[in-house]
Amino acid sequence: MAKEIKTVAVLTSGGDAPGMNAAIRAVVRKSLDNGLKVKGIKKGYNGLLNEEIIDMDRHSVSDIIQRGGTILGTARCLEFKTLEGQQKGAEICRKHGIDGIVVIGGDGSYRGAQKLSQQGINTIGIPGTIDLDIACSDYTIGFDTAINTAMQAIDKIRDTSSSHERCSVIEVMGRNAGYIALWCAIANGGDDLLLPEKYDYNEQRIIDNIIDNRKRGKTHHIVVNAEGIGHSTSMARRIEAATGIETRATILGYMQRGGSPTCKDRVYASMMGCYAADILAAGKTNRVVGYRNGQFVDYDIEEALNMTKSIDEYMYEISKIL
Ligand code: ADP
Ligand code: F6P
């Protein structure tokens, strides 16, 4: 029989992402609407182990839907990877009367949620990461804002790059995943694209491409480089030495993780937050919310973690052709 849920909590974990606040707001307000008590856990699993737990009402989440970051704060917590840490976390939940938790984060955070559910605390995960690297979901909270931020920044770099007839190596976020780079390469008309999933270490091809483009009269050349490949500054130096064309590197960095969420991130995060609140209230546990084929769905956490996702070959081909 499903456990009766009276009090739920919400936490954000791992890297922050624009739209997490919209998701927190949705979890809080939908849970209240479902007749439950709601608490917020600050700073991810760290805050749980340190009992940084606050009561939340409708007004606790006022004026946050438009704000980047996460009002609850986020952290990485090594202690929670240990059985002792997980048992302590579940004990603290019981002490505070918390029957279930919505965890907003990435794969690592789902592992934590899975462990907590094994300790008897109901858990539901929501995909919150700018990287889009959650296999069970076509959408992750923050990706849309991040690609729009990166796209606008690259447009600006392109202006000055053209004026000075320079080549630009632009590094976007994505340590293990190249989705931000792939989308920007298409949206910004990148001339070369380097993804962790596809990298062949063939820098000569980029150099030849730059020389060919210049011969054809192109005034700029944009190399979109994912963080997972990195080394943009030294790459720019080598390109300049080999081509004789002034080359600059720009690492966009954490600006991609901040800022006011786009409409899509606000709406999808709100939908996912409400969905998570509803399935938690219905007694479900060890599930993760996803967006697949135009619908919000949920999966068993283990099943979700075993899914794989790869770069869409057609999109990758298109990025090269255009
Ligand atoms: P993300 O959720 O963005 O993938 P991390 O991989 O850093 O980020 O994971 C966030 C946090 O989730 C970790 O700091 C840790 O507290 C918890 N976590 C990660 N892996 C596990 C695990 N195997 N068992 C328990 N908790 C985990
Ligand atoms: O949130 C995802 C991400 O931005 C990755 O693209 C990046 O590699 C990582 O987080 C960096 O996180 P941090 O420097 O905060 O550990």
C-alpha cells in the first residue's frame, strides 16, 4: 500500500540552472494545493545533513519565477554518497516529519534520491541542468536559457570578429555533453564544431577549413568548442601560428548558467514541478520526471539512469552543412 504523504520537501542539487526557481515554486504551490505541508531544504543534500530545513508557504516562493539560480542554494555533498550519510539523511527527514522529497538536479542527484528512497523516504527527481544530458528527457531545466545566452554572446563576438577579420574560438559549457555547443553551432552559423562526443583531435582539418574560408572571402571564422574539449586559448594560439590569421579565444563560462529564465524554461519547469508534486502526493517514489515526445512522463530512477543519449546524427550533419 502506498505510504500516506502529509509533508513534502524540495531541494536543488548539483549545478544550478535557470528555471530551478520556477520548479521550486511549482512544487511548493501545487503541494499546498494538494493539501500537504511543504518544507525547503537548503544547499542540496549538504543542507539536509546539516538540517537546514525551512517551512514554506505560498509567499515563500513569491517573486522568484523570473530569477535565475536557486533560492534554496545548491551544493555537492560527498557524505551523501556513503550509506551512513544516506541513513542520517533519512533519519533527519523522519525527525522533521518529511515523507517525501522532490530533488531538482542531474544524474548524480537522482542517485542520491534513489538511495534516500531505499531508506524509506519517497523521492521524485526533476531534470535540472543546462547541459541537456539527461537521457530520459528531451528537455532539461535551464538548457533553453543557456543556449539563448550563449547564442547572444556568440553573435556579439561575431560582430567584432568580422570587423577585425579574425578567427574566434568560443568555448561553451558542457564538460561531458556537447548539446549547448551543437545548438549554438547551428544557431550562430559556427564554421567548426568540437564536441566531447565526436572529437577526433584533428586540428589540421580546422586549420585547412579556416584557410579555405578566408580564400573564399569570409571575414570571420567561428569555432564553437565545448568545455569538455577545452584548451581554447592554446588552440587559438596554434591556429594563429598555422594560418597567419589573428585568432582569439573566448570562454563564455558561468554566465551561461545564470540569468532570467526564458519563457520555455519557466513554463516547462513549472509543469515538471507540478507533475512531481502530484505523483509524490499520490504516493509514488523512486521516480524521475521527463519530457518525451511532447509529453511529461515519469520513469523509475534506475531505468532512467540506465538509458543512454547520444548526439543526434542528423543535427550534427546539419551543423556541418550549414
Ligand atoms: P548532478 O546532479 O548535476 O549530476 P552531481 O553529480 O555533482 O550533480 O551530484 C549532486 C550530488 O548528488 C552529489 O554531490 C551527491 O551529494 C549526490 N550524489 C551523487 N551521486 C550519488 C550516489 N551515487 N549516491 C548518493 N548520492 C549521490
Ligand atoms: O551544470 C552543468 C555544468 O555547467 C557543466 O556544463 C560544467 O562542466 C559544470 O556544470 C561545471 O560545474 P562546476 O564548475 O560548478 O562544478
